[in-house]
Amino acid sequence: MWDFNLSQVLGLLFRTLPFLLLRMAVYAGITLAYVIGIGGGGGVGWVIGRAGGAEAATGGAFWGALLGFGVISGVMFWVREYLLYLVKAGHIAVLVELLQGKAIPQGRGQIEHATSVVKARFVESSVLFGVDRLIAGILRAFNRMMLRIANFLPIPGLDGVAKFAGAVITLSLTYVDEVILAYNIRNRIENPWDGAREGLVLYAQNYKNLLKNALWLTLIVWALTLLIFLIVFAPVAALAAFVPSVGGFWTFAIAAIVAWGLKAALVDPLAMTALLQSYFKAIEGQTPNPEWAGKLESASGKFAQLGQKARDFAARPREPALQPAD
């Protein structure tokens, strides 16, 4: 069925409680920003629209809320690089050490230790973000090449099934690119582009097994997210009743945002840890196969770009990377 052990995954997450609390704080802040942006924008729009009557006030509230949502989304677009660097990569770093049987600090010291590990592998946040974006693009192209359901099953009406399967596969890649970053951190590879290249080839060698696990985890994650949404919808609707300018569609939207925040803080780490467990189990004792490197190159020009960046990184003069204490 799947290759991860949920009880062990939950145990690992409990041992990284400082990072779970950090994720909760960060995503609670993001959720609050969206609520304030939507509610504040809707309120301002409603006040401005009142001059034109009730219908204009309702329209003004909608467009004001939409503007508030857009402003917050724009801010989030620019800070996502730092969220990856400070939160996700740090959490990956301590999980990798736990999977290796190493002891990790507790409390705030755990976060400081993880930060030093990430800086040792990715000196700048822009490097980590660039590696992550290339990995995601290569994975999408590779899975499209390997899983063309409609091509080998010429059944009428199968195009819709193929599109649905492709959408689920795309969702599953959320966790696969983080696993490739974990490979980089676990092996202490100084050249982050080269480490990503190796990790991708090892993924390709084991893609059927790993994709199976990623798909199961995606279904689990979205089932839990739907449950969270159903739980939070009632209290969100009750609070929205105190802001008459924000109701209907925006009540649903705010509940969805709250559910997304809880998913990102608590559910995504579970899926990421489970896939880490599956990945390291699958690649145990393996080395990157040049044949699979060739398949990745044929699937995506970004893989060749990744190799070029690895060569450029190796050729540039730089100071030795900081090595975190064991």
C-alpha cells in the first residue's frame, strides 16, 4: 500500500515540536493578515459604496475585499522565498538528522541549530529558492513524460481521467521537491545544484514506488484538509456575522484560508516526513544512474540547466561553507 510508518512519522514530528509551533505561528500570522485584508478592504469598500445605495455598498464591499486579498497575496509572493529558507528547510534539516538517528537540540536551540545546517548547504535564501523552483519544474516535466495515461490506454473519454490523474500528480510534487532538498542536506553536499541533480536522478530511478507514496499522501492530506475546513467553517461564519460587509462568498473564502493555514502548519509536515522516510528507504545503497540522468534531460531542458548551474557554482571562487556541529 505505502512504505511509510505513520506512528514513527508522528513520533518524529513530536520531537520537532519547536518547528511545529514555529510553523503554527507563521501560518497563523499569514491567515490573520488575510482576514484583516479581506475584512478591512470589504469594510472600506462598503463605506465608500454607501453613497450609492445598498446595492452599491454590497458591490463596494466585494471589490474592497478582493483588493485586500490581492494586496496580501502580493506581499506573500515576495516573502515566500524566506518562508522556504527559514521554516520549511529548517524543519527538513532536523527531520533528516532524526531519521539518521542523531540527537537534536530542544526548544529554541533546535531552530538555531537547523538554521546553521541550512546556511551550510544554502548560504543565501535565493540559492535555495532557485534550486527548489528548478526541482519542481523538472519533476513536473518528468512525470508528464512517464505517465501519459491517455497515450497507452486509447479508451474513448479517457482524456478527462488523464487530466484528473495529472492534477493529483502535480499536487503530490509539493512534497517531492522538499525530499530532494533533504537529500542535499543529509549528504552535506557543498554544491546545492549538484546535490539536487543527484537527488533527482535517484528519484527517477525509484519514481514508480515514490510516486505511489506521494499520491497516497496527497489523498490523505486533502482528506484531512477537507475535515479541517468543515470544522472551522461554523466559527468563521459566526465571526463573519459581526462584519456585515463580508459575507457569502468571502465567508467561504476566509474559512478556506484558515483551513489552508492549519494544513500548512500541521498536515504538510506529516506528508513531508512520511515521504522523506519512503525516499531514503528506497534509495538506500543506490548511486545515480547516468541512464536516468539522460531520461531527465530528455524530459526537461531545466535538468541541463541544473547541471550548468552546478558547474558554474563549482567554478566560482567562494569561501568554504560553514559546517554545523554534530
